[in-house]
Amino acid sequence: MANKEITDDNVALEDILESIPEEAPAGSPDTEEAEAEVLSSDEEEDSADSNAAEAVSEVSDDTEFDDAEEQEEQEDIPEEESDEEPEEPVKKKKRRRKRGHTHIIFGVILSVVIISVSILAAVYILKFSKELLGIGKSDIEMVVEIPMNSSTYDIAEQLFREGIISDPSLFRLFSKFKGADGTYIAGTHTLSPQMDYSTIIEILQEEAENQRETADIVFPEGITLIEAANALEEKGVCDAEEFIKIFNSSEFGFDFEDKVKTSSMKFYKMEGYLFPDTYQFYIEDDPRVVAKKIYKNFEARITPDLYGRMDDLGMDLEEVLTFASIVQAEASDTRNMKLVASVFYNRLNDPDNFPLLQSDPTTNYVEDVIKPNIEIKSEKMFEAYDTYRGAGLPPGPICNPGLDAIDAVLYPSETDYYYFCSNLETGEFFYAETLEEHEQNLIEAGLVQ
């Protein structure tokens, strides 16, 4: 049974093999025909694929066209009908708008900076030009003594101290530019702040003038303006009356001048501002030169620290000088100055019980200075200056105080004293809190029997 099945399978296999055509040799007609048919078949397939691709392309174009139409239709739809607003285009528009504003702001800032720099440069150029040309300065002629072997730096600093120039660095630079370094001649030269730098340099290069005679004058603490003027006249420096007039009416541009008070009750406007010191003046000098030299010394002596302490106490320069002038006239040493200042402070702080300061030097100032020199008598002024009659501080200083008296007012002792007196022969001071104690001290000081 099995052999029969195998036989049948063989017969079937032979039939299949016979049905398969034999492979024709390469180059035979049959082969060529077969290859032609195959090529034809391939071309037809390629053509079909190409047609299909074109069809797809047409469909795609139609689709894009339809999409474009749909997009145009959507753009035509009002914003109210649109469900969602496109975010990206809006963001781009905002971003462009911000960038535009940034450029505008930057341009404005740049313009402001350029204008500011230009203005600042113009101000400095104007300032330096005025300094170089001496524009707007005083025409006072001043005698300057240039020491031997002075360098340009030394000369510039000296001219600055004397008030001839305002910028030593600019003078040194201009001197170097002019090639004047090392050509200056020591000795006496007459200069003026109104001169331009070229003129100043030319004068300093000329032969020095004959040495002028000088006078050393000591203005002690507590000196009055009239006493100082008389000393100047006695030494042959200038006329006393002319000096007082110039000293009380001139303006030299110092900072402290803005702090000076004027009042119809005030006798001398600048009493208290003649700083006690040793000065050297030229004989037969211009009163304006003398006054300016004293002003300049005062400006240098009243330091920013002193002004700061005045601010802490709530006092101005005029009040401090007036107060200090009374302390200066009452006491001669720093310890008693501080104690005397404490007595006057205690009285000023308790006006109900002590309305008057009762300082003898204020009465003396009225009798010895104001009354003999005032043109029109004024009882109101007399009363205002006399602290036995007028309340509080006088309208102005009664003398010219030194630093110790000023310091005593700014840093007084802390006491409960309301009275003091002193022995005129020994100079000993006595302080009291009550009137009874004070009356006993007066006896002890030999002031009453």
C-alpha cells in the first residue's frame, strides 16, 4: 500500500516538471520576446505609478487650495465668532512693539546723557575760562612777597592763599603750557585777582619791587572793632575810620558772610568777626586788602566741626559769637569760661525766674563803644545791648572772641549755678545757685561791704 502511494507521487511530480517550460538560452528569440514582454510590463507599471503620483499631486494641490480657502474664510470671520484667538501672531506683534519702545527709551536716555555731558562740559569750560581771564573777580591790588627758591607749586599755593587765584592746579598747568616754570623772580610783586593768568605770570617774571615796610599787629581775644581799627592806624597800616567802614560793608565772597545777620538794633555789623590773631600788614596798605586778610583768617578758623556742633545745639554762628563775646569779656581762662557759660545757659533756659543775663561787660559796651560813636542816639539799641535792661542775648557781639570762648559756649560745663562774681584783684571766681549764696560771695570777693 505504501509503495503504491510513492509511485503515484512520482507520477504527479513528473507531470508537474513536464508542464514547466524549459529555460531558453540567452540571446534566443524566445528569450528576447520574453524580455520584451517583461520590459513592456515594467513600463506599463511605471506609467501607472507616474499617473498615480500625478493624481496624488493633484489631490494634494486641491487639498492645499481648499486649506487656503478655508484659512481665508477663517480670517474673514470676525474676532467675536472665532472660538480661539491665535496666540503666536499676537505674541510676535507684542514683541515687536516692545522692541520698538526699547529703542525709543534708549534713544531718549542717550540724548539726555549727551545733553548733560555737553552742559557739564560747557560749565567747566566757562568756569576755567573765567578763572584764566580773571572775569568777575575783585580788582583789589595786593602785594605778594615771593620767597627765594619758590617752585611753581609753591607760588601757586601762595597765590591761592592770598586770594589771587582760585585754582592752583590750573595755574600750574597754564604755567607749564606757557613755559614759565623756573622763570619767576623772588621778591615783592603787586597783583590783583582780576588779572588774567598771563598777566600774573608776566608780572612774576619781572624784576621785584622794592621791599615794602610791614607792621606786625596783635589783636588779642576780646578786642573790639574800634580798638583794632585804632591799632591799624597807629601802626600806619590804614586809616581807622576807613577801615571800620570797609570792614562792615565789604563782601569778599567767603562762606561765613552769608551767616552774618543784619538788624536795625545792631551797632557794628561785623563786630565779632575780626578773629584775634597776630597779623602782618604792609604800611599804607589798602583797607580792603587789610579787611580781606582778616576775613580770610576768620573763614579758616571757624571749621566745619564747629559748625556741626552749632547745628547740634540748634544755634547759628551769630548767636554763638554773641554768646562767646560775653563769656570772653567775663572770664580769661578756659575753666571759668565754661562755668560762666553754664550760668548764662541756665538763665537763658529759665527766663521766667531769670529774664536778664545781667552781664557787666554788655553795659560797658553800650557806654564805652556805642554811645561815643553812634551818629543818632537810640535808646532802644542801648537797652537791647545792656543785659541789665534787655532780655536774652544782645543783638550782636560786644567784642571779638577767641577759640577758647567759642569752645566754652559750644561745650559748657553742666552746673546748677545761676550766679557768679569774681575778685577784681585776684581774679578768683565765685559761683552760686541761690541769691543768698551769691550775696555772700559778693562780700567774699570784696565787691560789697
